[in-house]
Amino acid sequence: MPRKKKIYLTDYFDNWIHVYKENAVSDDTLKKYRSALSHLKVIASDVTLNELDRLQYQKILNRYAETHERQTTMDFHHQLKAAILDAYDDALLNRDPTRKVVIKGAPPTPKKRKYLNEFELKLFIRELELSDDPTIDWLLLLIAKTGLRFSEALGLTKADFDFEKQTISISKTWNYKDALGGFKPTKNKSSVRKVQLDWKLSMQFNKLLDSVHGLRHTHASLLILTGVSVASIAKRLGHADISTTQKTYLHIIQELESQDTEKIMRHLSNL
């Protein structure tokens, strides 16, 4: 961008987010920068870089602070400051307007307690409906007893459970905030870990996962019995090789073949 060209602060910040932050930070972090840009467009849509001095920057923060708590204003300042310092490094600004700013904002509102005490937790677990069928209550039980993040619990697969050692391996999450879903990495490297299960929870989930896997077999068996090709079923189940499907459901396939043979013989005898 030429130094003498009129550059609006909002345009620069928008372009800066696109160049430096897209595909470089998490989706949640990128949304925070986009949110800051949206507020900036309301507060300072007509402010240009060449007129951005300490007084003008302080006015921007003060406007934002009128409707936000102090910590939220601080976050807004840090997001905007990162872009402005780059503009200063690129000689688009003669001075750093973010020096010695005063962070204002409304006092924090009383926060609701976000945890249960031991007595409340026992009551909560007692109210869960832990039937033989997989339900959300089983997920709540697992989170309550392991402290997993919601996305971590959703990202668990059967292979992550080691019932001999009574542990679960956390190595991925499920992107529940996106309609398309999909597995994602953990929040950070420290989040990749093994979590110990108590013996009761381990036994409960061992039984539950056997039940869940039984539903998978039931689904495949019904498809075979309704005449769906083994190739189609293998693709639906995610089997890499059709022989895996044939081997797993050989008894059902053989039973159908026997029924087909009887049908063929009956038809031929009527000729």
C-alpha cells in the first residue's frame, strides 16, 4: 500500500486479517478477529491510518468500552494493536498510537457458578438414564467422571478405549460447531493425553460399546437380508476390502445362498 494513499483503518485491518490470520490461527480465534473488525466498522468507519494518533486510538477504545467489560476491551485492544504495529513497521504510521493507552470498560458482571459440588454431582449422576442404548446421558457421565472437554468426548472412538488398563486416549476432537463436523486436533499439545477410568466406569463403557458395535452388526445384517450387495455394504461400513465384509457376515451370506438355492430348485422343478 502506498504511503500517501488514503487507507481506512477498517480496510487495513480487514486485509491484515486475511493476509496474516486466515489459515494460520484456529477458527475460533479467527472469529474473534472478525468480530473485532465488525465493531471497528461501527466505531471508526471513517478513520484513516494517516490520522490515527494516540488520541484517536484512545477514542476508539473508549467507544468500544462503553458497551463492553474491561477485559473484553483489553482483548479488542490486543487484536487491533497487532495490526497497527505492523502498519507502523511498514512505515504507514509515523508513530505507534497504541502506547500508554488506558483500558476502560464496565466492571465484570457476577459470574454464575460453572461447577457442581460433590453432593450436586452425585445427584446429577443419579438422575442420568443409563440404559443399554447409547444416549447423551452416557456422554454426560463420561465427561463428569473424566473432565474431558465436550469436543474431546465427542471425538472418542472405540479404539481410544483400553479396558485392560482402564484408560482412554485423547488425541483428537470433533468439530461440533461446524455443520459438516469432522475430526480436528486437540486444543494444544498438552491436551494429547491418557485419562484413567475408574473400574465402574470402565465396565459400564465396555458393555455399552459392545452394545453399540452390536447395532453396527445389526444394521449390516439387515442390509444383507434386504438384498443390498456386499460391495455396497462394505463401502457403507468403511471396510477397505470387500473380503472383510464377506468374512464378518459369512454366516448370513451362506444362509441367504441356501435360501436362493431352494428358490432356484423350486423354480426349475416347475419348468
